[in-house]
Amino acid sequence: MHVVAAKPLFLSKDLVSSEAIANEREILKSQAESTGKSQMAIEKIVEGRLRKYFEEVALMEQKFIVNDAINIKTLVDNLSKEVGSPVKVSNFLRVEVGEGIERLEASDEPLAQTA
């Protein structure tokens, strides 16, 4: 339910690719530089916004949609304590209705043969 609603892109912030981080850092830096603040303030702004970015795209960093006072990592830790054994999220898959249709429409092959 949470994955569908929050649309995470990565499992944890450790798994966010260095390219994605560098790209996001450049975007945030250019936005911060347009404010005209000092370089030290710009770095702090970028780091704060980068933490916010991780909270949006990394599943384990996201706020739980049912109770936004905790994040998913805390929820999993609490569940581990409750059941008395380690609980680990190793992967997730999110499928959206209509996803991939564009590629099928672009091909000239018929999707199904009718008899």
C-alpha cells in the first residue's frame, strides 16, 4: 500500500545511484545560487534539500503514509521487535496500470490475433 501511494524509486538512500545524486545536487545548487546567498549558506541549503530528496525517493527514508510520525525504517524495526525476529525489506516492485503501453503502441505488431 505504501509503495503504491508514495512511489519510491530506490529501496534505501545507500542504493541511490551516484549519477542521480550528482544530477540532483547540480539542480539544487543552481536553484540555491539564484537566491544570492553566500557559498556556505548555499552548501547548507543544498544538503538540506538533498536530505528531503532522499526522503522522497528512498523507501526506507519515507514517512509511513498511515502514520507520518514514523518512517518506514522505524516501522520495520518496530515490527522486528514485535515478532521477535529480524524483518528485512530486500526489494519492492511497483506496477502502474497502463505502464509500458506506449512501447507496445509504438510497435507495428498486433497485440493479439482474433479468430
